[in-house]
Amino acid sequence: MEGAEMDGERCFRRQELEFLDTLKAALQLYLHNFNFIIFTLLTSVPLITLLVYSEIIVHRTLYEVSEFLCGTPDYSYFFDGPRSDSYATRLTRETLPKIIRVFLLYLVPYHLLDLFSLVLTVDAASDLIVAEKEPASLKHVTLKALKKTRFRGPFITSLVSFSRPIGYFGEALLGLVHGVAFCALLKKYMDWSAEWNMGLVVSILEDSYGSEAIDVAAYLSKGNSKKGALLMLVFFLWGLCLRLPCLFGKCSERNGGVLVISVGMCLVCVGNVLKWTTCLLYFNECKKRVVEKKFDEEEGKGVARAIVQENMRVMQSEAEAVGSA
């Protein structure tokens, strides 16, 4: 039992070291290719614009809801009846449409633009890794990504990936009641995110898509899932740390606040590019690991077969020697 625990701890430490190596490799790939930086920034402009717009709406909506929840109760309702300018009326008439608008923005345009950026980023990064050359021109890569065979697979996989978290939403809300349960759910969500994101990479580079691509990702990451969870946790915290200061600092209500939010969203998109580059490297590493494991198993079977054949030959020779004697 203790030996198994030591092996598990040793495996986890190895994955921690490999996780740092993967992050370092992704940073080197990004920072050492100027054309790749320009290319990903240009293709992220629509996503950055949408993020800035939706972030401002989210901030103002949260401020209004906070004001409604923390404000002084309006007892005049019980004496004079409902007023047109009451908190409840404002929340229903002004804030609720904004919440619905943000939800729709994240449901359709955000996921489409994020998917578009993902396909372009993974395609260009894959060319850099395999061919060791500068990414192709913006026109060439964009037309290549927009082909039905290039975009259809990732789109179907993204729909499957997006539908799965909805099923776990109630479980996550229940876990928020207890901090330990929430931490466990966060860890599990990071594991799922690693699989879903690798599934998107699989659907771009391979012939699989949808549930099949996610199943392939789950198979490839088996035994290496902790590394994937650590990688996803880094980028989750990156986005969180960039958004929370703008939210609590009320940047959307200050002079120059829009500029601060814009810079923050640019950094969020840079984090997205690094995330997809890291997912690509993680996919390549997992695939290489599985191939090497299969090769070692086949080699081991071949050696075992040769040993058995040699033993049989020796036994047969000994039997013949005894018979002749």
C-alpha cells in the first residue's frame, strides 16, 4: 500500500515538473516568433472587442444588482404601493435585460469568435512546431480554417464540450455550499477542461470530432491528467486575476476605465493563445507517450516470445539428447 502511495506521489511530482516544461515551451514558441504574435493579435481583435463590450455590461450589471441587494429597503411600497423608480422595478426593467444580453453574447458570438481564434491559433502553431517555419499569411490561414472540413469538426466538438458543463451546473451550485466540495469540483472541472480542450485540438488536427474527439483526448491523457489539470488551472487563474481587479476597482465607472479593461482583455486573449498553444503541446506529448508505451509493450511481448521460443528449443534439444542416450 505504501509502495503504491509512493509511486503515485512520484508520478505527481514528475507531472509537476513536466507541466512547467510545457509552459516554458509554449512561452518560447510564442515569444520567439514575432509573426505568430502579430498574427494571433490580429485574429483576436473581434474577440477582444466583444470581451471589452461584454465586460463593461457585466460590471455595470453586477454593480446594479449589488446596489439592489445591499441598499436600504424601500418600505414605501407597503404604504404607497409600487413606484416606477423603485429598486425592484429598476432591476426588472433595466438590469434583467442586460443580464439576458450578456448571456446571449457569451452563448453565441463569444463562443464562435473564440472557436475561430482557436482554429487559427492551433493551425498556425502546429505549422510552427512541425515545419519549424513562420506561420503562413493571414489570408491563407483564414481561408484554410474557414473550409467546411476545417471548421465543422471543431464546431461540433465545441457544442459537445459546451453542453457537458451545463449538466454539471446544479452539482457545482450544490458544491458551493461547502468549501471542500467546491475545491474538489474545481479540480474535477480542471480535469474536464483539459480533456475538452484537447478534444478541440484533436478535432482540428485529426479526423475525429464531437464525442469521439473528446473520448480520444480522454484516452490519450489517461495517466497524465494531473498535468493537464495544472495547465488549465494556470490559465483559469490568469483570466480571473485580470478580471477581478477591474471589477472591484469599478473601472467601468471611472475615467480611463475602458482603456484599463481593454488592456486587461488583450492580456486575457494573449492567455487564450498561450492556452491553446499549451494544449497543442500537451496533445503532442500525450500522443508521443501513448505511442512509446505501445512500442515498449510490443517490444516486451517480442522479448518474452523470444525467451519462450528459446526455452522450448533448449528443452527440445535436451529431450533429443536424452532420447539418443
